[in-house]
Amino acid sequence: MASPAIELKNLSKRFGGLQVIDHLDLTIKPGELRCIIGPNGAGKTTLFDLITGRIKPDEGQVIFEGRDITYLKPYNVSRAGIVRKFQIPSVFDELTILENLHIAAHGQQGIGSLIFYRRTETSALDRVNEIMEVIHLSGRGDELVKTLSHGEKQWLEIGMVLSYKPRLILLDEPTAGMSAHDTMETSHIIREISRSMTAVVIEHDIKFLKELAEYVTVLDRGAVLAEGTFQEIEANSLVRDVYLGRGGQ
Amino acid sequence: MVDPLTWGTKRTRRILVVVILLAMGVFPLVGDDYNIVLVSRIICLSILAISLDLLWGYTGLLSFGHGVFFGIGSYSLGLTLKYFSFPGVAYIGVLIGISVSIIAATILGYFLFYGRISGVYFCIITLALTTIFFSVGNHPGLFHILGGNNGLVGPFLYHKFGIPGVWEYQRTMVSYLANYYTALVVFLMVFAFCYYLVKSPFGKILQALKNNEDRLEYLGYNVANFKIVIFAIACGLAALSGAISVPLQTTNPVVFGLSFNASIIIWIAVGGRGTLLGPAIGTLLVNYMEIWLSSEFQYLWVFLMGVFFILVIVFQPDGLLGLNLRLRKLVRSNA
Amino acid sequence: MDELLIQLLNSLSFIAIFGLIGVGLAVLLGLMGVINLAHGEFVMLGAYVTWWSNMAFHNYWIGLILAVISVGLFSLIIERGLIRALYDRPMETILATWGLGIVLREIAKLIFGKSYRIVEAPVPGFVSFWGIEYSAYRLFLIVTGTIVLFGVVVFFLKTNYGLKARAIIFNKEMASALGVDTDRINQVMFAMGASLAALAGALICPIYVTYADMGMPWLVGSFFVVVIGGVDSIWGPLGGSVVYGGSQGITEFFMSTVASQIIVLLIAIVVVRLRPFGLFAKR
């Protein structure tokens, strides 16, 4: 538990005239379930973009398990063990649930083995079935993903991310657009997941946060405003001001 | 995207396949010479169309310059025959064509796909390719090598193809049947190869790529590499189709022109993209349509083809095979 | 030395023409993410209207003005009809415009026949300067093209419409959220692009012959312009036409047309690798 899972050092990013991320420092320990909150425009999604290599910072570093991954391309960041779940469910609509999960499982394979393949081993199949249970989609493997509901697509995406077996998972508003019931389900699923990997969740939903949050980081205007347990944050007047004053959430 | 490869029940499919194979096999025995040659050419062109479908229908990369690789295949074989004449040289020529094509595609692909070029920009650049090759093909300075806009003509084309000593044939004039069956056999092999490819995990990933490239990248896939590989495969197959067309028609720079390149796309669109079978059907259909229309409407036929194409794109972009799916949905919703 | 000067001036006329044609293509690509493969036909129609008016009214200038206006109006019909119908399907739009191009070329053949049409230069003769004799008409073309393109730049940078267009090119969703009428702007820009192409056609016809397929070579060249220059700003197509027209003109001076084309293609490929969205891109 000595070295952090992921460390952001002095990260900065500017878009045109706007300083979106401002000398941000953040450390997350392995196995943690960290929630990141903040008003709209605080830079939460940009943070994920910077971590996953979608955009490059102007200064600063992203260090994952001791390794500088700041300038790695997205697919290499994924191969390093970080997977992202997007705000809008990003899955393969035109394929079936099973196909989605299988594709997610094979991300590290070379092209040659994908052309000249052998029948899938049973262990891989078992794992896929396990995942389908966790995301409440058992027995529906052959359905086309585009027929799924919004909530089910979100879960499928989580399932795909699991299929990949990452060590760090980044979840960007996993309950966006979900009903209260589905939101509760999702929080259970995420709690399950975080047992075997480090998880960072961007969220707005208070109930969800109450249920799940171990440690919370509050972002405002690209920098860390406050950090603490959910109770501490809830009681923090600065945080309240930022949320109420800005009209955010 | 429709998958006629899963159309109907397994039994209907098996029966259909047998029927089609029989028809294709028996055709030359009942058809006249003119039509045999025509269908042979169409078979070559459908291989070309199927190879582009791998790129466009399955991976989502629309190349406006696929005919260029067809031309590379034809010219490679033609030039090899022009300058060398030992038995079996035709095979070397075909291999040269395919290799040149694959190498060129890989290099071009490296530049394009690592530069994150796709979609519309990919169309533009591949389109730009056609101009260069068209100019080179027509270039008066290279006339003695390439033949300018007459293309490659000459007695060397009557070289014997086939297997030396076992089964030989020469250009169209002499042996229609051999040409036809060669084209047919190559077509079936290519089709089987593409079918296997598309059904493999690699094929699924290509479809996933077309569907949601970002997601694939964030799952650890080096998307650019996949594109380069399928691009190389498609261009290699295009060169193959170009090579086997050498005994059937004159190799000339028309295939580098924008019209020919656009035609391939039309065949795929009309037949049904993303289906492998659709492009073949589309090639057959459109080519016969053009022949029929041009004899009925001497002055209007190109115009009519243009209108037809616009209508297909606007109202039935999934093509003929997509029509089947649409009808089934309609029937189901009314039942 | 004299030859170089003449070649340079010829390059300038190429740059001007490609600038006029390229802007229309680039604007459409930047605004709507669509390629209009029938853009060359706007050039062709501009040339034919000019030729026809020249025949009917014995006046080139009326022809030029008529060409610009009529093609501009015609393009509005196309925009409404075809482009709108395929609004969210960029791939289909490309294909449909190719079909449209076929149709327009065939209609032109049916109406105007297949023979080459000639238009006499409205500004005849030669001008002597700096030790050379240069076609007065070409000078006129260069000057006109430059002035019009200057006007286009001013339009984009200084007017409200231009500002809105730039906003859409920069970020379509945000512009729409900020209340910009994207449909209207797209329409106006499409018509503007078509009119500029028609103007190019009108300017071209006294130099080159007019025939139904004349738009195609210019279309492909404009693609180079757009690829090299990019579509993120008005400087994209302008810069692209300078690079493309310029390099073609210069390399042609030293080597054959084909060799120069190959060099230009290589330049385009390298640009694409290093600056995938054009030399003047913002991303």
C-alpha cells in the first residue's frame, strides 16, 4: 500500500483563454474508491481526458503505478491497465452483448491471433458469464446492444470495462440519466467492482455519493478545492458556497 | 447493415448456395461467347467490389481510389508479360502485382491512419490518388512502356496462362471457358477468404471499429494498425482482381480515373454494403443495367444511371440486400 | 528569368482560381462535414451560363454576373433538396453529390451538346512590363480573383454572418446552443461557395474550353487545396491554394507535369501525416 495507484502532479491545461486544469495535484491509493465532484465546468471530464491520453497537458505529469504515462496514446494507457467508462454510454451498438464483452476481453491481443483464432477456452466463457451476472444481463448474450435501455447500456459498458481486467477504472457519471432504482443497482455494482481494483468516479447524485463514497475530492475551476470523507465535505461551507453560488448541480 | 450470410434458415442457405454454384458452373455451357466474356469480366469486378466492401462496409473506410490498386495489379501482370516470357511467368506477375499493392497500401496506410485520417478526409486523399495514377498511366513520356491511353496492347498478351504443360489457355479470343473458370475459381476462393475473415474476431473488431472507434481505442486496441492491415488486405485483393482481368480486357488507365473508382462504390451501394454478397450482386446488376439502358436510351442512359444512383442513396442506402430486411420488418409489423 | 516571371504569373492565376473554387468546398466541409462532389459542376455551369449569355447578348460581363447569380440560386435548390435530405448522413451525402454530378454533366451534354465551346477573352491583347509580354486577360483574372477573395476574407473576419459561420466551424454544438441559426448559415454559405465556383468558371472559360466534364479536373485539384490547407479557418483554402497552385506552377517549370503532380501528392501526404487537418488547422 506504499506507492500510490495514480498520482497527478502539477497538472495544467489551457483551452484558448480558459485555464481548465490549474496546477492540480491529486493522489489516489491502490484499491481506493475515490469520488470526484464539482460544479459544471470544474474540469472533471478533462481530468479523465488527461489521464487517459486523449489530450496532453501543458505542464505536469500523470504517474500510474510509478510509471509516467503523461504522453502515452490512449490505447497504450489502456494497456497499462487503466480503463474509462464514458459519460454517454459508449458501446458497440451494432453488435451483440456477448460480442461486446468478448471484444473488451481481448484488448491486449495481437492482430495475428485475432485472424487465426481457435475456439474460445471455457474459462474465458465462464468469466463472461460471471460478468453478465454482475451487470444483471444474464442469458441475454445474443441480443443486439442497440435494443438495450439506457441503463442497461451503462451496465454493459461497466461489464466491458470489467471484462478487460483493468487495475484502475475511471467512471464518468455512471448513473447519468438513470432512474432512482437503477442508480441504486449501479452503486452496488460499483461497490462490487472496487473490491478488486482502484476506482475513480465522477458523480453528481447525492444519494449515490452517500451510499458509496469513501473519500471525496472536490474540484473547482480546475483545482482541488477540498478533500475528505463524505461527511466532512458535506459539512464544508466552502464547498457549499461553490455549489450554491455557482448554481451548479 | 444487413447480413445476408445469415439470411433465412440454414437449410435454405445451403440450398441457395448449391443452386448458385451450379448456375455459375453450368452457365458457360449454355451462354453465348459474348455473355461468357462479359460475365467473366463482371466476376473480376465483383472481386474488386467485395474487397472494397471489406474496407467500407465492414470497417467504415470509403476509398475513392480502390480502382488504382486494381490497375496496379493489371499493369504489374501486363508489364511482366511484356518483358519476360518463361513458362509460368504469369504467376510471378500476379504475385508482383499483389505485393506492390500491399506494400503501397501499407505505406500509405501508415501515413494516413497514424495521422488519424478517416471518414471524409480519407475519401479525399484516396480520390487525390486517382489523379496521379491517371496522369502517370496516360503520360505520353511513358508511352512506350505503359501505352498511354490505349493501355497495354501487343502480342505478349497472347502468352499462355494456366499451368504449363498441364492446362494452358490464352487470352479471350482463344479460350473463353478457361478464362471464365479461372475467374470463377478465384472469386470463390476470395469470397471464402473474406467470409472467414469477417466471421473471425478480427472481423468483429473491424465492425466495432466502424461502430465506435473511440471505445475500441480505450479498450487497448491500436486502431491504426487494424486499419492498416485491412487496407493492405483489401488492396491486395484488388490487385488480384486486376491481374486476373488481364486476359479478359485491355489494361488501360481508365481504371485510374475517378469514374471507374466511383463506379465500384456504386456497385456496392446498389447491392448492399457490408454484406460481401451485395457487392457481387450489385456489380452484376449495375453492369447489366448499363448495357441494357445504353442500347435502349442511347443519349439518356448515363443520366438515368445518375438519377437511379441518387434515388438508391437517398431512399435505400442499404441497397438491394437491405431491401429484403426492410420488407421483412414491414411484414412483421403488419402481421 | 523572363520565363520564370511568366510561370510565376501563371501560378498566380492558378492560385486565384483554386482559391475561388476551394473556398466553397472548404466551407462546406468545415460547416457540415460534407464533401460536395458536384462542386466542379458549379464551375462548369458558371462557364456555360457565361458562354450562353455571351452568345445571346454579345456581352461577357452580363454573362459573368448572370452566372454567379443563377448558379447561386440553383445551389439553394440543391441544398434544400439533396443536402438537407441527407443531413445527418455525411457518407451518403458524398455519394449523392457524386450522383448529382453525373446528372448535371449529362444534362449539360444534352442541352449544350458535346462540342467544346469557346469564349473570347473580354480583355484582349497583351500588356508589357518588366521585360515580358503577358496576357491582359490573365492579369485581369488574377486581379479580379484576388479582390474577390479579399472580399471573402473580410466577410469572414469582419461581418456578423462571417462570425457566425466561424463559430459553427469551430464548434457546431456550442454555436447552436448559443442561438446561431445553423441551417440558415449553412444555406447562405453553400450558395456563396457555389457562386464563387461559378465565378471561377466564368473567369476560366475564356482561357480554357468549356465542355460538360470541365469541372472534374478542377474538383480534384481543389481537394488537394483543402487537404493541404485545412478547413478550420478561411486561411485554410487560401493557404492551400497558394501551396498547391504555387508548387504546381514552380515544379512544372523545372520538370514535367506528371513529376510535379507526384511531388505535390507527396507534399500532401506528408502534410497529412504531420498536420492531419491541414497546414492552417487549429487542432
